[in-house]
Amino acid sequence: MPISDNTTIGHKVTIHHKELVNLYGCKIGDYTKIGTFVEIQQNATVGKYCKIQSHSFICEGVTIEDEVFIGHGVLFINDKFPKSTTKDGILKTKEDWNLSTSLIKKGASIGSGATIMCGVTIGENAIIGAGSVVTRNIPPKVVVAGVPAVVIRDLEKGEDS
């Protein structure tokens, strides 16, 4: 089942092609729009009035506040040191890893193809350029781009960095 029974979906949420999304154990806020081929894992939260474009992956431990735009093919990561097996060579289970959470603040926009590493906060109304890799916290009201993402414009001051 693409949308599990333990998913909470708010009022007037639009999900394009429900059979082509994977939503389980997550919370989706009112009036949010979710595109085709999106996966949102358990214990992830998406706020109200958000747009999640196609082919994006929002993993466990990600909190997205209200009015956030997620472009096509955005990837979130929640494990700082991923490995398939323990030091003894046994396949890891959920008990063998530490969840590292991320927070996307109100009004932020994340461009297509961006990768958001775990343990970061993206500030209110920040803009993440397409294809960027966010490796650290991003202040509010700035534009960042690149690999790793760096501030290229301050939206409050109207200045380029």
C-alpha cells in the first residue's frame, strides 16, 4: 500500500497519483501538495501549505515547517555514518544506528537535486540552490549554493557575498 494506515494526512492535501507515492508513519499538514514518486518515511513531519515536488525523498527524522518548497529530486539523509553491517559483520537493524534529525524552517525553499545532510537546520525563508549539498546549518533569509553550499546572497541586506 503506497499510503499506510499510520500516516496522518491533513485537510485538503493534494497527492498526485496516490499509487505512485510512498507515505508511511508520517504527518502531512493541511493544504500541502505532494508530487509523484515522493517517499516520506515514518516519523517525518511536513507542515501546512508545503509543496513537495516529484522524486523527492524525506527520511525519518526530518521536520519540515509550514510554507516550505521542496524541488524535484531533493534527498534528505539521516545517518552520519551509514554502514550495512555491524563491526561483527552482521546486517544492521534499526537498533544499530543513531538517527540524526534535520529541521527545515518556515518558508524555506530547496532547489531541485539538492542533498540535505543530516543534523542541520535550514533557517526561515532561506533558499537552497539547485544541486547544492547542505552540510551545515543555514541562517535565515540567505541564498546558498554549491558543494558544499555557501552563502551567496543575504536577502535582508540585498548583498551578494
